[in-house]
Amino acid sequence: MKRLIPTLLVGLITTMNHDTSMADMNIESGPSAGPVNLPLIPYPRSVTPGPGQLRMAGNVTLSTPDEAENASRALREWLADRGINVSMDTGPRISLSLGDAQTHGAEGYRLSIADDIRIEAATDTGLFYGVQTLRQLFPVQAQPGYTLPHVVIDDRPEFEWRGNMLDVARSFLPLEYLRAHIDRMSRFKLNRLHLHLSDDQGWRVEIKAFPKLTEVGGASSVEGGRSGFYTQAELRELVAYGEARGVIIVPEIDLPGHTQAAIASYPELACPDVTNLSTYSGVEVGFSKLCLTQPETTYSFTEGVLTEIVDIFPSPYIHIGGDEIKDPLYAEFIGKATRIVESLGRTAVAWEEASVADNDPGVLLQLWNDEYDIQPALDRGHRLILSPCSYTYFDHGNYEGQPNTYTWCRKEGVPMERAYQFNPQSYSQVHGVESAMWSELVHTDATADNRLWPRVLTTAEIGWSPAEARNYEQFLDRLEALRPQLDAMGIQYYRPQALP
Ligand code: TNX
């Protein structure tokens, strides 16, 4: 049931009225999300309104600790962008301070707005997230003055892994898109960008020991898609860009299947009886594989590639694929590949089919097919990244029948409401959640935006907010309030017919 806007928010709304699309912001309150529905995504764990309001003009004073480099930079850049001056002695103080890990955890923070604005956290990342929350409370355009509600927000994430996967193998995405995506993700506290870097249709990462992977495999793509590859230097820069925004880039090299681009580059990777050694631009899967009966070639390739991958990507997790392939030696290969990753000092992630192998229980399994039996792996202690296709595959339609979308997992597509209803709390041993955008049918930046947004915001909220703080009606109201922020980021998000 909708209620009048609580007085606490009147000042905020008044400020927002300058912005026409904010004017119709519909603040709703309900029992499950506490007394107010601040325009925040993901919704914080705890919101305690205070009695007053903070009024400020376009000046603030700042105090930021040296150790909080990323949060301080994000705060200063945003203030500069918003035209808010940092001065020595006028305006309220915004202070960032590093405190106690027990209270806030690795990514949590407390944001208090009273006469001053304080953000406390145990880490730079926690402070960074506090800054993101503060930012969402401000209108997107510079105003002569701002009024903020007095409030204390205590917040920390439900899951450590809050991810999004981009398939850059079927169709390439330019570096600028990836940088923009990292910015966008970090604004909503998403922290793992999983890059699907190789598949039948393309190989996208420079490997110095195997230069033909990008000469041949980098030049192919799915039909109608984009080809290309990233150099190691470009990827290192992207990693640093992510690090400054709390986003770890998790690379995936899909093995031992989905390897036609590698085989076309190095035919000796296929068994001698294989005649199809050319690049591939179709969409069917499951036909290519490394020759597992030739361990010398297969493992020196696997080890050589993974060694360079760990050198480029400091991520504690390296994804080795492992999906959609039948081979009598499959389980043996996976066991060996996950141990190669371990020997390189990292933890392997693999698609859930890999659960048949004798892996160290530390290996993370990424669940994607609602019908797969994962129980035996859970019994052995594996933890899960949850990406069930019928809730999280954003190559499926925003609505039933959307052109250029898949339906193989769910014929009705994955409308946002459905995506929001996904409940990771109904699984056990959950390490995190991740949505995925496969790119067989996604060939431009605009289409990528349309498939990803706003649905990625459901991943952000499901990954961060506890089940009690989630409510779809309220989420829609908050999304509506944040729409100018998505617009300002230049996101060409899908607009449902129901919205003007
Ligand atoms: C299944 S999910 C795949 C991908 C496809 C995707 C299309 C998974 C591990 N494999 O190869 O691109 O479906 O929705």
C-alpha cells in the first residue's frame, strides 16, 4: 500500500524537483524495507531516519585518510563533477574514516548524515561504497543547494561475489565499453566482472607463447558480430581501472570444449581425425574440443595459457570454463586444469558440469542450468556462484518475443520482475551471484546496454541486500528515482512499454 512521502524526505524531493524525471518519484514505505524507501540500489541493510535535515549550498569541507585512496578519489571526482566546491571552512564537513573491521566487514560502511556527513568503514572499499550511497542521494544535476535527510545507514553485502559476465568471445566489446561497464557496476556495488575471453567463435586475449590465438582466433567472431582482441598491456590497465573501483576482473578461458578458435589457430590442438580446422561463426555449441588423448599438447597449451593469464590478472579466481562438452577424459582434464590453477597460486572457478571431477573442494562451481544435480559437489564442500539461466541470463529477452534474444532456457524470456524474484537464500553454500550476457545475438554496444540494463540492477540488489530488504514494488520506485543517474551515465537501457 502506498503512503504519503515521509516528511523526512520532503527536502530531498524538493531538491529533486529541479529534475523533471525525478519529480514523479514515488516514495513508498512498507513493512519489509523499514520505514522509508530512500532512492538507493542496492537497498541498504539498515536505514535509521533522524529527525531533521541537512541543508547545504555548493560548498563542503573534506577530510579523507591517505589510506583510502580509491574512496577519496571517487568522492573528489564526483564533487567536482557536481560543481560542489571543496573549501577550507565553509559548508558541512564530509569525512571518511577508517575504523573497525568487526563492525563493518571488508566491504561494509556506516553513512551518517546529520550536521555533517560521515562515512566510516574498515577498508577503502567500504568507504568507496559509502560514497556511492551518498552519491545516489543527490540529484544528478548540480543545484544551487541541497537538502538531505538526517539518517544513519549501516550497510554491508550479503554476498562476497556480486558479478556480471560479459561474453566478449562471440562478439567483441571495445575496451571503452568495458571501462564504462566497470564504472556502472561499481556505482551499484557490483564487484566481479567475469570476462568470457575465449570460445568457438573467437579468442580475445593476447598470449605471447601462442601468438596465432589472436592473429587467427582474434580475427573471427559470430556471424554479424565484432572481432578483435585485447593486448596484455590493455588488460593490465583495465585490471587497474577495476581495482580503483572495487571490481575484480575474473578471466575465463573456456576449456576443453568451446575451443574452435584455438584449434583454427593451432590445428595440433585437435585430435588427428578432426577435419574441421577452420574458424567458426555459427551459434551451435558442443562440437569442438582439445585432444585429450594427446596430453602433451593439451597440457602444455593449458599450462602455457593459464600461466600468462595469472600474470595479467591478479584475480584470486581464474575461470577455466568446462561447460557443454562430452569426452571420456573430461573429468580427468578438469581435475588437472583446476590443479594447474592451484599450482599458480589461484583458485579455479568452473561451470557446474565440472563438479564430476575430483577437484579440491575450494574450487568454485558456477551453477547455470536449473536442472543440473549439484548436490554431490555440495556434499564435498564446494561453494557456488549462482547464475541459473532462467533468472540471470540476460541474453534472454526483457520480454517474451524480444527480437534477437535467446529462449532456450526460458521461452518467456527473463523479464526484470522474474530476475528480481531470484532468491539465492534458497540455496546453500553460496559464494555469490552473477548474471550473464552471452553475445551470440548481441553485436553492438547499444544492444548490450539494452540486454544488461536495468536488469543488472537486480543482480546488484540480490547480491547485496538481505532478503528482508528486498521488495519489487519498492525496487521499481527506487529505479524510477535513479533513472536520471542511468541517463547521465549514458546507459541505453531497456524501457518497458509501461514506463513513459
Ligand atoms: C549456454 S551457460 C552456454 C553458452 C551460450 C549460452 C547462451 C554456458 C556455460 N554455456 O555457451 O552462449 O548458453 O545462452
